[in-house]
Amino acid sequence: MSVGVLSGRRVMIDPGHGGRFPGAVGPAGTQEKDVVLAVSKVLQADLVELGAEVRMTRSTDVEVAPGASLRDDLKARVDLANDWPADLLISVHANSAENASAKGTETFHAIKASDRSKTLAKLLQKSMIDDIGLTDCGVKASNFYVIKNTKMPATLVELGFISNPGEEQILADPAMQTRFGHSLSKGVADYFAVEAHVKPDGPSELPGDEGDLLAPGDPVEMLLIGQV
Ligand SMILES: [Zn+2]
């Protein structure tokens, strides 16, 4: 991949959670907010090297809307992407489940996503499975707030299950975080290589206000909304 190949492309990276919101926490104490920030920074560095303009919704351990509610924190992420405007958004998360044996990598697009969002999700998922090799849980549709309300192709990746002791170890390993970042940047480059051939977002796919799910990442977080 040559330097400058992503010149002029605007990518918004959204490391999930941060500050008062740790996201999922693994059995050994690994916090999702730390894992996804480390992976996002590698992704950022790779994309900058390829010539892209990159912004992060956060680049330290902070809330994006300090002191605000979870919903306003999510809205702040969406606003940063929509106001720029970004060409695409990638929200980076780690998964969690009651069942400690749940495992694998999955990627989400919104339910009424454009073909471009679906293509982006597919290519990111493929790159992570090819490079990291966790169980392939596939590409799924869900109206997570940050991917439903952004106006550009958007996807939410769940790197692996932090609630699974084996995957928690992988996610907490800086070398593996670097590999995840590289695999995502490869997926982004793959996406921009084919984007022109994929139908763009149409007006009918602009977001509405109804039916949002508040959670940015995983089912467990949705259940915790009332407690945040
Ligand atoms: Zn999350």
C-alpha cells in the first residue's frame, strides 16, 4: 500500500466509551475503553501514513461530552462526524456477554444502511478475520446510535469478547492491539479502493430520530443504560 493512496479521504475514528464510561470490563479487569483507544491509535497512524485526514472522537481517556449523559456523549460523537463531514466513520468496540464462552469478531452496519456501509463492514470484518483469526461472527445489522445517526458510511466493529478470558488476554496484549489496528487500516484501504463502484447513500437513508438504540456497542451495555 503506497503512501498517499488515501489522500483527501476523511476518516473519523470513534474509540468507544472513555472517561466515566469504561464499556465492558473483562474478568481480569481489562477495560474496553483502553483496548479500543489503543487499537484506534494504530489505525489512526496507519491512515495518516496513507495520506488520509483522520480525526478521533477522543484520543485520551475522556468522555467526548465531558460530564454529559451517555446519550449526549454518543450524540457528540455523531456530531463530530456529521459536522466535519467525514467520508466514513469507524466506531471501535469490544464485545461482552453473560456467557464467558462467547467469542469472536463481528461488525455492524445500521439496519437501513447504504450499500457503502455494508461494503465497509464486510471489508473490515474480512480483514480482521484474515489477519487476527478469531471466530468469524459475521457482519450484522443493528441500529446502534453512532452508526444509525451518522450521514456517511459507518460501521461499528466488535474486535472480540472481553468477557471471554482467552480473548480478554488477546485484546489486552499491545502486540495484538497493533495487529487489530493494522487489519482495520487495511480494511479501510480496501474500502476506498472499491467505493466508487458501490452505490452511494441516498436521501431516503438519512437518519431519523425514532427507534434509536442508546448503546454504542454491545448488548450488555444496553441493559446497563439505566445505571450510567
Ligand atoms: Zn462498547
